[in-house]
Amino acid sequence: MAKPAQKSVIERRDAALKRRKRWGIVSIVFTLTLVCFSYYFYQVFFTANIETKGKPTYVVIPRGATWKDALNAIDRSGAVVDKLSLHFVARLMKYDKPGAVKPGNYELKDGFTNRQLINVLKSGAQSPVKLTFNTVRLRNELVTKLASQVDLPAARLDSLLRDPAYTKSLGFDTTTVLTMFIPNTYDVYWNTSAKRLMQRLKTSYEQFWTPQRDAEREKLHLTRAQVSTLASIVEAEQQQHADERPRIAGVYLNRLKRGMKLQADPTVVYANHDFTIKRVLNVHLQKDSPYNTYKYAGLPPGPINLPSIASIDAVLKPESNKYLYFCAKEDFSGYHAFATNEAEHIANARRYQAALNRAGIR
């Protein structure tokens, strides 16, 4: 039988062993917890969480959006792998603090980590939008198209284009200012101001009018606005076959040189503001408008659409010919029959009108 003193020593030793064992277990658990937390921390911060499958993906953060609004918009893109981790990192990186959310158009790049994405959002490093506009005839169509692609009300753009003092500062009047808008693709920021947008387009307009184009224009004795106005008529006459535009431009330039009225049907359609007209009739020709080139000689005061670069260049490099008339071919190919005298033109026109009648087009 163990003596009391020996028993006490054994008990103390056993207790110490138990304590060391407990602390060992606690230490192991703590270490494992720390490792797991560190791994999770690393994962949520530094592992790719945006997957676009190579498809360009953008998200717009509107003005006044909260951090939750912004993250929900990103979630709706379908590019977020783990939504919970994105929200977790956003809080840790203080994206939920006042002033952290910046409006704009942001690209979600394939392979972005949560940390990279939140850094982009907080810094306001947005991506430009591709601003495009074409097939525009009227001012209200233009401002509506522009406003639909950037964070600007159409009314604000419209008021600028109607302001004589402002359009004069750009080098135009309220009619010719539309010639500043050359259909193309422009990189602009989604939250740009109306005046910054106008200046961006004016800069591109000046770059478009190279010394070579200006030299060609001067040979024709036309202003830039007049070139664009004539190009708008040429484009309206020939929308299908760009290869015929230089010939049509040559016809109108011949008429201008002779002091003849242009008598361009598209200007009559524009003057009547009825773009459903398929056949220009005598009733349409009676419209009293400076855009009616059957009534008034010379070019109309402004463009009847926003002509393409191809149409502008067709005017600047017209075909040298002696034609004074043309009308659509009776085969409905989209091409035209050209004539040097009125008698020949009337014969061409009658063939086309007969074809329209056979087709039941009124």
C-alpha cells in the first residue's frame, strides 16, 4: 500500500499530466481554428470570385446607390461565384461607409478577387461606355439615344442643343449643330456631364475634319455644315448601296453649280415630318418649308439625318459626271437610273412609276 506522501506525489503528477493534455488539446484546437480562419480569410480575399467565361461584363452603379444596392447589382450580373464572401469582404474593406460607393459603369473582369473588385469600386475606376448613334433624323431622336446610354436626362441635352449662345460657343447655330454628331463609336464615362459630352463630341468632330478633308471641301466651295447637309440628302437617297453615293453626290453638285433646285424627295419627306411617305406626291410638294428643295433653291438650312462617314466622304470625293437627274430603277434593286436631260429623266421616272403601280405601292 502506497504511503500518503507517495500518493500525493502521484496525484499531483497525474493532475499535471491532465492539465498538459488539456492545454495540448486546446492548443491544437486553437491552431486548427487559426489555420482554418487564415485559410478562409485568404480564400475570401485572394481567390478569384468573378467568373465571366470570357464574356465582357459590365455593371452600372447608379447615383445615390447604397453599398447593398451596388453589390446586388453586381450579384444580378451572374458573374459572382460566392455572393456571401463578396458581402463579407465589402464590409471588412469598409465599402459600407458613407462616400465609399461611387456611381459609374464598371467592368467585372474574369478572375477578379473580392479584394480587387472592391478596390475598383471604392476608387471609382469605372470603364467607359461605348456611345453610338445612327439612323437619326430629328433632334429628339438624337437626345433620346444619347440619354439612353449615359446618365443624362434627354431634356438637359435638348436644352443645350436649343441654346443659341451655347451652340455658338461650339461654332454652330441651333440647326447646324446636328452636323457635329458624326455617327461612330465613342468612349465616354457613364456619369459624364452634358457639357463634357458635348465637348467630347466636338473634339472628335475637329479630329474628323482633317486638313485633307478640309482641302477637298474647299474645292467644292462648301462649308463643313453644308457638306454634312448634302451628305444627309445623299444618304437618304441611297441607303442600300454605298457605292452609288459618289455618283448621286455628283448629280447634286452639278445642280448646285447651275443654280438648279435640288428637288430631292427626301427633303420633302423631312419637311412634311411624315417618314411613312413612300411616294412623294404633289400634295407633299406644297409644304412651305426651307427644307423643301422643290420650293427653295440651294441646300436646306441643316441636315435631314446624321450622315455616315461614308456619305460625307462621297460628297468630298464625288464622281465627276454630267448627270442632272436620277430616279429609282424599276427593278427595285435599290439602284438608280441617271439622266443628263429632262426628257430622258421623265422616261426613267415613268418606268419606275409604272412598276410602283403594278406593285400596288402608293
